[in-house]
Amino acid sequence: MTTIPTSIAPWLSVRNAAKEVDFYKTAFGAIETYRLEAPDARALAAGASEIFPVGEGHGWRLGRLADPFGLHWEIGHPLEA
């Protein structure tokens, strides 16, 4: 019998995501393959354009970008208190 590897690639949008990822690693043996630091700067450098500039206000870092294919991406996270 051949074993077929399986994987799942969830898109998490939760509070305390780092703690949640740590739980998945401990509970299920999950492997975190990629985490973006400054995704807005990386996206702009790769050719995205600003729809609403990423900025900080009202406790959030938030903005909207369009990728070269016309898809809009809202990028944001709450700022530390």
C-alpha cells in the first residue's frame, strides 16, 4: 500500500495568531512554512499598486493593494497596545 502525503494550507485571520499556530504545531505536528514580515512593502516591491496607502491609525496598521492581475488585497493587523 502506498501512503500519499497530505497537507492543508489554512488562511488564518484570528486574534493571537502566533499562539494559535504554536497550538497547531504542538497539537497536530503542524509545520509553519512561511510567515511574511512587512507584506505590504514586499508586495509593492513585487509590482503591486496602492489603492489605499498602508498606514497606522486607530490602533491598526491597514491598507489596500492591487496585485498586477487586478486582485485587491487588504493588509492589516492590530497594533500592540
